[in-house]
Amino acid sequence: MTVFDEESGTRDALRRALGVDRRRFLSTCTAVAGAAIAAPVFGASPALAGDRGRDHDRGHGHGHGHGHGGDVLVPPEKRGIILYTVRDATGRDPLASDLPSGFREVFKQLSRHGYRQVEFAGYSQHANAPGGADLTSVKGARLLRSWLDDYGLRARGNHGFIPSSWPLTKADLDTFKLHLEIANILGLEHMGTGGDPTGSSYRADWDVAADKWNALGAIARREGIKLYTHNHDAAYGFLLDGGPLDDQGRPTRSSGIRKLEYFLKVTDPKLVWLEMDIFWAHVAQYKFHTYTAHDGSTRRKVFDPAALVARQNRRYPLFHAKDGVVNTTSGQGYDMVPFGTGVIDYRTFFSRVGERNYHNPMVEQDDAPSTTDPGQSLRYAKIGYDNIAALRGRRR
């Protein structure tokens, strides 16, 4: 019996739980029988599943969870993209290509696609683009802000400078304050990083990280900025916080609390915010589903990303909206695809977390740039916009 059978009874039962049609399910599930666990079941609650059958407005979305009747799940002014998705375009030489190149032309194209928000991933572009290579300055920020305003875009956040040193050096503090000044010029409400607060699994290290982020968050708050951390799958692994100690005196077993859940508990909600990458949260659901308890027993605890957000809703002003298809041979459970063309059930996710006028989802695809197809990333950005705009669901 495969793990699919153990978890859901049959593959068809899993397919129905995911809300995926048979053709799409079979095309995206690879090497299932040899997988360590089933593709994660994150689909609709029975109530939401029942709503699917009653939906009558099919809309025009292309991917799973799109184009159904109901209320708009992501309002037009909340439809954003992180510029990392189109980093090849901002980094392209405008003298060597007719395609949009550099921040100004990319802003223009994204605005044409329909986007109204962007999230920066640094302030560097090609040296031949207007403004030059590095806009990480007050002057550069003013230029970027003028282009954003020209094309009706609002910047919501940046994956920028978070000091690695702790306690802070004077040089790091000065750089951090410069980035806060830039954030204010750009009109950012949030400033953050693409990295986890710590790569450790030990509670003591997360306590240190919490002290650091609380202190940095207090500095940011004085400048009117919310500090956030963006997290990948590892941060949702289980915290090692008890049981026998190893030869270095570190705990080897877990109470079952996840590392990022602990971080939420020990940081000040007025000083520290988070950005959930919904794709990587579902990778964590696939990977981290059992732990060794303090008594040595193996226990099962499946991660529910939407439930975490619903419990801590105001801590999550930003999302990365990234899609995937099932691949149980990759070690991650999914391969990335353009938003709305995969199997992650965004209709259910956004319906469950609610607060649609608070959250800011940023379309992202890490592998959108192509070495053989220079226009691919901006084309995928358009697909992502069309599909996030097509999302419909229940009002909460």
C-alpha cells in the first residue's frame, strides 16, 4: 500500500481533497509510490468544498482554485509582485535589447499588466539603465519613487539590509538607518529580509534571534517602518527544545512546536512582522510532518499554513504568492510554475485567512528568468497577474 493510500484511502480521494481534476493530478504527480509521504493535503474544508459545487461564475483563471464564483479574493490595489521575479529584466542592458530593461521600463510594463504594488529585492539594476547601477541612496530612492508614481505603483516592502552582527556595530546601525530612510522615501510600510532569523534548530539560538529582531524592530518602528522576516521551509521545522542532550550539551528532541511558531511567541507583535512564502510553507508541510518527542516517541503533526496565518493574522501583512506542481522526487514535494498554473489551492488559502484588505500578496517565481528566452519572466508576470485577479471565494 502506498502512502497515498495510508493517508487518504485512494489517490482519487487525495485528488478530490486537493480539488485537482484527474488529468492535472496525474500529470503533476511523479514517482508517487516511492515518495516518503503523500503530496500534502491542504485543500478545502468540507464547507468550502461544498461551495465549489455551487459556484456558477467560472471567471477566466487558468489554474487550480481560480475562476470560480464568489467575491474577489485579492482586490486590485493589493495585487503585487516581488521584483526578484523579473530580476533579469531590471538587470538587462537597455543598449543591447529592445525588451524592457532597468527599473523604469520594468515598472512601466508591470503597470500595463495591471499590477499596483511591487516589493523590492534590493535596488540594483544594469549600469546603462537610467540612474545607473546602484540606487541604494537617498538620491536613488527619490528617482525610484518618481518612476513608481509615474506608473501608478506603490512599493510595499524590500528584501534589503538586516544586520548580521549582534550586538550591532556602529557601521551596521548606520547602514540600517540609511535603509530605513530609503524606505520612507519610497513610501514603504515594511522593510525586511529574504532570510530566516536563524538557521538553527535550537531554542537558545531562536531566543537570541528574537532579542535581535525586537531591538531592530524598535528602531524601525521609530521611523514608521514595520520590520519583517521572509521565511522558507526550514523555519517551519520542529524546534529542538528537550530530551537527552548531545555531546555538546544541546537538546535532541522536540515538544512539537515549530521554530517560526516559537519566534512568533517570543517576539513583540508591535515590533516584528512576517511574510509567508506560501509555496515554501507548503514544502514545509510536505517535509516536516513527524518529530521525536521528549519521551522518544515519534509523533505526527501536519503543518497547516493557512491555520497559522489565521491565528496570527495581523502578523502577516505580506505574502509571496508562488505556485507549484507536485513532484515527490525532488525532496520538496513541488516544482515551481507560474502563479495560477499549479495545484496550490490559493482560492481556499485566501478564503481561510480572510483580511483581504490587510494582506498584500506578491506574485513570485524564483525561476522565471531564462537564459534562452529573455522575455519569459515578464510574460510569467502577466500570467501571474491574470490568475491572481481571477481568484474568487467566500467573503470573510
